[in-house]
Amino acid sequence: MQTMSIEQLYERHIKPLPSHKQLKLVELIARKMAQAIETANSPQRSLMELHGLGAEIWEGIDAQEYVNELRKEWDHRP
């Protein structure tokens, strides 16, 4: 199976389309390319950046006591 060149693809499939469909195709391609560029340019993030986030919410709360209270609530649910 021979691969079609971009020019052949255009002549055979895109050129016969009405202008509004060609424009829609250009819009779709541009959007996909913009997303790819954005993804490539965004820095890689680490899950460890979230370490300690919200720690002040749990300050002064004993973890085991909190879990025990939750379990008591579960036991009393219908």
C-alpha cells in the first residue's frame, strides 16, 4: 500500500470540499496544533509539589481519632 503525499491528499479529498468545510478543517487542525504546542511548552509537574498543601486544616487533629469517628458514623448509617 502506497502512502499518499500531502499534495495528493489535498487534491483528492480536501480541494473538492465546499469552502465552509475546508475552513472548518483548517480550524480543527489549528486547534489541535495549538493544543500540542501548549502541551509541549508546559513544564512537567511533580505530584510532590502538593506535599504539605492544606496541612493547616489538619493541625491539632489526631488522625486515628478522626478515622475512629468516621467509622462510628458508618456503623450508624441506615
